[in-house]
Amino acid sequence: MRVVPGIAVAPPSLSGIATRVEGRIAGLLDCELDRWAAVDADLGEPLAALRDLVLAGGKRLRPAFCHWAYVGAGGDPEDPQVVDAGAALELLHTFALVHDDIMDGSATRRGTDTIHVQFEAGHALDGWRGEARRFGEGVAILVGDLAFVYADRLLAGAPPAAHQVFTELRIEVNVGQYLDLLGTARGEVNEGTARRISRFKSGKYTVERPLHLGAALAGRLDDLAAPLSAYGLPLGEAFQLRDDLLGVFGDSAITGKPVGEDLREGKPTLLFAIAVQQASDADAAVLARYGAPDLDEDGVAALQDVLMTSGAVETVEGDIDRLVAEAVQALDGVALADDARQALVELAFYVAGRDR
């Protein structure tokens, strides 16, 4: 079955999982906000910024993969520990987003100002001492760190195997982020490096490791780790490839990020690597503008056109189809409950065909 972008419908189960996870996060952060605002009213601001960002949106895919691996391995779908694990994954994701926005210099996230931009603006408005940009970025780093710590708190009662998975997940996402920064700075990337960045920066921590976390919570990591990886690794790559396409061609009203932002940042994506390989000499001059921070609308449109005419978009779409088929096929014969297997199939097509 071909994955058609933009028409994928979120599985009904996703909203139920999201509601429980969001309720857990809201309860935790509301209590923490009250606790620290009572110590000093100023402490309410960073905590409120964290709470508002987490609850401003998000697909909640990581909690869903964790949930269905847990249920598929025999866990109780109403067990609070899988909700806590999902909330921990979302807070860890928020940590990564806040720090990523600083590194990329992004101005918007989920349709609103990024954390560092909010606090930079407050500094400038009040006329405080020092550099507004450094203040905003410093506060945002701390907000991200708070999200990281609260994620740990939520997993405090989890078994050792789950903690080991969560630790490995956090190492991998930081390793991937470094490779992404390095590729952006160098301004060039080959296909192998682009796939490696895709796997570690996003794919593993979006799909594979949340699946492993759910299996570990159910006490079945040993027998399910390999088959879940066979599903999770190709699907994680498909997720990131769709993300790369949305970063270039997505509707900003839906994605919550400006059109062409990835082009101005010069992200070292597979899409770009393939375009460089396949572009004509004339198109190479256009691709040389990839990563130029002053790209205007015409420059963005020109790059979009080359990515299309070079065949890079078609190649990436074909890769997504192949990876989703590989992931779905990997579920055959895996010792999972039938409802969980079906939910994972539905999630695979949603992840690959989403429009945000």
C-alpha cells in the first residue's frame, strides 16, 4: 500500500492515550508551579512556560508506541505506570525541542514564540541589564533541563530494565543532535550520514525506544526487543523522512513552523543529499543557497523546485513506502496481543502520511 501524505487520519486510540498523558503532565506541572511560586513568584514564569509548551499540542506518538508495546506484551492498558512512562517521554521530547530551538535559532514552535524568544522579549521590554538574547537562551536551557528532570521523576518507580532503555534513549538523541549540528555547520552531507542522523536524532527515540520501554515495563524486553526493533527502526526512519519533507513543503498553519525554515538552517537531510547527487549543473547553483539564513520567498521557492525536479522528493517518498512496508511486515508472527498489533499497523501509516 502506498503512503499518501496529507490524508492520514490519526488512529482513534491516539487521542485517548494523549488525554491521559496530558492530564498526568498538567497535574505534575501545576503542582510544581504552585510549589515554587510560593517560594518566589518569579519562579512561576519558567514553569508556566514549560507547562504551556507541553500542552500546546503535539502528536503524542512516543506515549502511543510505549502504550501499545506494553499492552501487546500483556500489560494492563489502565496501569498508571504506562501513563507515567508516556508522560516522561513527552517531557523528554519537550527538553529536546526547547534545546533544539536554541541551537537552530527557531522563532516559533507549535504556532507560538519559542521559549528563548519569549524570555528574550521580556528582557528587552523591561530594559534589564545584559544581552537579551543570552538571557532568553539561558532561561530556555533551564526550562529544558527542568523537563529532563521531571521526566526522570515520572520514571522513578519503573523497573531497572526500563531505566536502562530510557538512559540509552537519552544518549542516542544527544548523539544524533551533535551529528545534526555538525552536518549543518559543514554545509554538506552524504546519504549514509544523513540516514545515520535520521536514525539517532529522531527515529530511534520516536519509535524504537518507546516500544522497548513499554516492553520493559511489562517484563518482556528480552524476547521482544529484536522484533520490536525490526518494526521500529524502519518506521522511525520513515517518520524522520516525512518530517524532512514537511520542513520544506509543509503548511505552516498546520506544522506550527515557518515554511522553508529547514532550508534556511541547511539541515543535513537525506532529501538534500539525494538532490545534490541527482541535480543538474544549473540546479547545483541553486542548491548552493541551501542553508543561507537570508533566503527570501523566491529563494525558498527555487530550492523547493530543485528538490522536486531533481527527483529527490520522489526518491524519498519511495523510501517512505518501502520503510513502512518493511515495518508492517516485521509485525507478522511477533508475540503481541492482536489489538496492539493492529494499533501498531495503524500508527505506521499515520506516522508516514501525516501532515504535521
